[in-house]
Amino acid sequence: MISLNPATSNLLNFHHFHQFPPPPTLKHHLLIQPRTVNAAVQSGAGGGSGFLTAIGRAIEEEEYRKARAEVHRKSIDLDGYSIEGLSIGGHETCVIVPELKTAFDIGRCPAKAVQQNFLFITHAHLDHIGGLPMYIATRGLYSLKPPTVFVPPSIMEDVEQLINIHRTMGHVELNVDLVALDVGETYEMRNDLVVRPFRTHHVITSQGYVIYSVRKKLRKQYTHLKGKQIEKLKKSGVEITDTILCPEVAFTGDTTSDFFLDPRSADALRAKILITEATFLDENVSVEHARQHGHTHLDEIMENAQWIRNQTIVLSHFSSRYHLEDIRQAVSKLQSKVSAKVMGLTEGFKSMHT
């Protein structure tokens, strides 16, 4: 059951918590031109004619149409949610879920992030929080309501100072609802959505977030009753339903693989969608190096595949040393280890053939 915690506005305590046992193409900035039809076909060589030329052009136009469609594809559509954004290790991370009006981290301030009412900050490295003042200011510029920004309690005071510094320097109002949300606390985003942070393991204080849908389920002892009987009980004040939390989307931010083995992170591993980092992908960087820098190596995700119950895994935060081909190979390797669908957030990465 849910009861309001009078000490913290919108924070909830759950006295009974229910348990539940091909990657996107890079959005190029250059216009893709249709390939030139083979000169022999164009000239009708080899017994060809205008007929072969027409077929060749039709094929090329279809390929061109498909290629342009992929170029303009901005998001990954997964399990009722569209995941978009950019996440390059050490450079910039901002992952957006428009259906939840939510962005996770904001290393810079992409235009699509400005439209999101909720922003979840995992930790204080600049490539994850640097765009925060701009995000708040731009929402004010467009007369959008003040956003709700969640931060780990350990950085709350510093974030307040950061915002105040920009208020003073810019002589502007920066209106924001800043919430220090700790691991184990629950915040009601709306009447059918709540969020809970979980502990992650980076080189500085960090946390991930799980967003849950809130559902009502008729208690087992009343399932045999008919509609009028249930309605009568309800009107008499009897609690006839249980509140069920269903993990929908989990975001880790930067972390070592230790969260996989933490029982308190179990909901992140059974959310419909897990967005997790895979900074390093190959033998050129050791697992030990990844751990020393507070990151996860793909090999570690594969080793912990038995704990993964997600329907979809979105890999992100790849090192800038990698190309699209490296990421696609990594996605394929993990896909062979898990039943979940595996995708890579590849915007910002180039092909080795470009």
C-alpha cells in the first residue's frame, strides 16, 4: 500500500512492495546521394536497352528512399517507448523517453530535451550535467512550466549553487523544481507513474533510476465476486485492490557492472527496457581498466547475462574510439547471450568506411 510521507512532498513510502520474479543507423548530417547507375546498363550495353536502365533507376531510387528514411530516423521504437538521444563516453550523454516526458542526464542541451518535463541526473560529471542551466533557461524562454530535476542528495547543494551562479551572471530567472531523491525513496511523477533510484558504482557518487507504472489489481480473495458485490464492498470502504508497481524503463548512467549483483537493483534488471552503459567493447581495453575508471566492459554484461530479465537492452556510452561496426559487432555478441532484444544508441558514431 502507498502512504504519503509528510516529511517530503511527493515522496512516497511503499509498505508493501510487490516483486516481479538491427541497431539504429547513424543520423548523418550529410545528404546521401543515390549511387550512379552502372554505365553499361545506362548505355544499354550487353543487350540491354532503356528497359534495363529504367529497372536500374527504380532499384536505385528505392535504395535511396530507404537510406533517407534511415537517416531521418531519430529514435528507437521499443515496447511502447521511443528511446532517443546521444551518449558518447566522456563527451555527452542525454537519453530521452518522450512518452514519459523524461530525459536522463544532460551533458549538453539537445532541443528535444527541452520538451521533457522531468530530468534525472545520475552524477555530477560535466558530460552528464553540463547542459542543466541551459535546459532550465530554455524552458523559461519558451514559457514552459518549470521542470522537475532529480539529483542525488550528495550534490543537491552544489547544484543549487550552480543554478544560482547562472541566475546572478545572467540576471535571469531560472525556475526549477529541484528534488534530492535518494536510493530507496519513491517519487510520484503522476498518478500512474513513480520513480525510484537504485545504487550504481562510478568513481564519484552516482545512482540510476527505475520508472514504474502504477496499477491496481483486485485482491485474490475477491476475484470470485460479481461486479455488484465488488462495487458494494468498495462503497463500504473495504480496500479491494493491491497496488502493483511494474518497472518500465531503467537507466544506469555511468557504473561498473557491480549493480548486476546487487539485489536492490533487481527491478532495473526486469524493467521492460534497460538503458545501460557499455563504455568498452573489446580486448583492447581490459575489464580491470574499465572497473578502475568506474565503467562497464561488454564482457562483464555477457558474464552477468543470467540476471537479465529485460525485454530490451539499450547499450550506450560507448567510448569515442569505436566505430559503428564495432558497436554492431558488440550488439550481436550480447544478443547471442540474452533473450532480450539488444540495441545500440549509435547517434554520433561514424562508420570506419566514412
